[in-house]
Amino acid sequence: MHTTSSIAFGSPSRYIQGPGELYRLPRHSRILGEKVFAVIDEFFFEQLTRELSEIYQKNGIAFTGVPYKGEITKSGIDEKTSMAQEAAASVIIGIGGGKTLDTAKAVASRLRLPLIIVPTSASTDAPTSAMSIIYNDAHEHSDVYYYTKNPDLVLVDSKIIADAPVRFLVSGMGDAIATVFEARATRRTGSPNYINQDSGPYRGTRTASAIAELCYQTILENGRMAKIANEKHVVTEALEAVIEANILMSGLGFENVGCSAAHAVHNGLSACPDGNKALHGEKVAFGVLCQLAAENAPRKTIRRLMKFYLDIGLPLTLEDMGISPGPEKYEIIAADVMQTEWVREPLYVNEEVVKASVITAQEMGKMYKLKYGSM
């Protein structure tokens, strides 16, 4: 399924990670612009606006902060864009979760301004990417915006990540684990990645595949200890390694190699009436088991992964995600999956193949938990 002979690689211009880095923002943003407009997650808004306003004032840089709440919609982007224009912004900063960051990306793209992304959890690999997931006012997924450039800077304060809920870090590991298995699938099929959608398609590079492999290795080696650090709200080398894997390695990996079956299953699970109790990475993690079942992956690989899931708290069954299994659910999942990235898999696929893989993963998970324990 080779769609092109050309390859492409995209990334943020800079990536900085470490404890306390949030409060060094002025030294980084000054390089990009003297009038800062920050879209800040409502949960952090009052505290961060107060602290950052003081820091920026000391550095002689104009700072405007606005809160973000709810879905990322076109109307919300319009509103924030107008506010940034009124503030005569010269650099946009997004601070918060995925939807806050995606809003900041959209505003920066519309105004053609430099962009700094500051994630407050390591729950997904979206911060480094040049795309936003858009919803409508009815909270339904409606579009994906692809941008011509990645963020100018992704800045991660590892102390903030250490203080975030543990479930977010674990979910991020689930999302990141998928990167290597999807990279292997898309490389075998020659499927396009997500770089320069307006001028592509392009295939992934060997560099991106190598990053995906290192991402997987890093998580398996450090994931258990990183979770302990997060539980105790301390920054350790293991936690730093997993933060880098969840955000940077997985982000560079997925955007530069593309997604396949694991993310397709995530979309299918999300289509179920009870499919939105689990986080993105939790559903992707189960999707990995489905992908490996479809590919008839070595038993050793699957068992190693299931043991890791059980150790850190990733789902092994549909019930673990609050989804009731049954024929109707398998039909919903399969129908939705066939509309998405499963076509990037190096094997014949139809709805029956998808259902078989989900059922197989479900039964494998049940058997493993019965033998070795529950989450």
C-alpha cells in the first residue's frame, strides 16, 4: 500500500523538561515575542494567572491570561482569536490539558504567531503535534485541523506532572505504548504519516520508527517506578523518563509514522454508549491488545504487555473501562473501526476480523486476570 516514495519528519522547534520550568517561561517566550497571550485551563487559571503575571511584569513583558473551559469548538476558537487580537499578542501560550492546548494551537495558526505549549499532565502525546481535534457545540467530534508547523516550544514542568493525578500518567503510558506497534504496521504498509497534510502524502522516516522503539523500551523499563513517584508527588529519573516517553517520544512517533489499529479501536470504543468513562490512553491500550490479536503476535509479546498493564493499572478487558461486552457492542466497535486507521494494518480486514480481534483480546484479558489477579 505504498502511497508515495517521499518521506517527511516534523517536530517542535524546541523541547524543554524539568522541575520548575513553568516559572522560567519569560526567558523562553521573550525570544518569540514581547506580548504574551495565554490560554490557561480553568482549573489552574486563578493561581497561574496571578503567579505568571507577577513574573512577566518583573521581566517587562506584557501578559494576558484567559481561562479555557469545555470542548474545543470553532466558536470557542473564534472567541479566543478575537481576544488575542485585542491584546495585540505577539506570542500564544497554551497551558493545561489537551483541549486547552489544541485551542491555543488553533489561535496561533490563525494569527500566524509563535506558539508555546505547556502541558499540565502526561496523559497523551498531543502536545508536540501540529494538529487539533475539533468538536461541535453538541460535544460531538467534528473535524481535525492540521497545521503547517509544530509548536515553537513544548515546555514541560515535571513537578506539575508529579502533582497531577496518577491515572493521567498511566493513561499516557497506554497511549505511548501503542506508538511502536502502530509504527511497525504503518512501516510495513507504507502508509502516510501526518506531516504536511496539504502537500503530502509522506511516509514515516527510520528516525521516527527508532524513536517509537525507544519509547516502548523506556516505558517498560521505567513505568512501574514512575507510577510510584507520581503517587508520592516526587520527581525521579524514572518519572522524568516516562514523561519524556509519553509526551516527546510518543508525540514524535505517532505524528511521523501515523496511527493504525490501536487508535481505530479507541474510536470504536468511544462510539459505544458507555464508551466514554475511560481516558484516551486507556482505550488505546486495550486497542493495542486487539491489534496484537489480529496480527497473531508472539505470545511472549502479549503476555509481557498484559503483565505490565496489570502492574500499573491499564485495562485488560472491556469491563475495566466501564464497557459492558456483548454482540451489540462488538457490532458498534467493528462498524466504527472500519471507517478509520485499521486500513493501515498489513493484513486483510473486514468487520468480522475486527470483531474477532476484540473478542480475542477480551477473552485473553479475562483469562490473564483470572490467573494473575485483578486491577
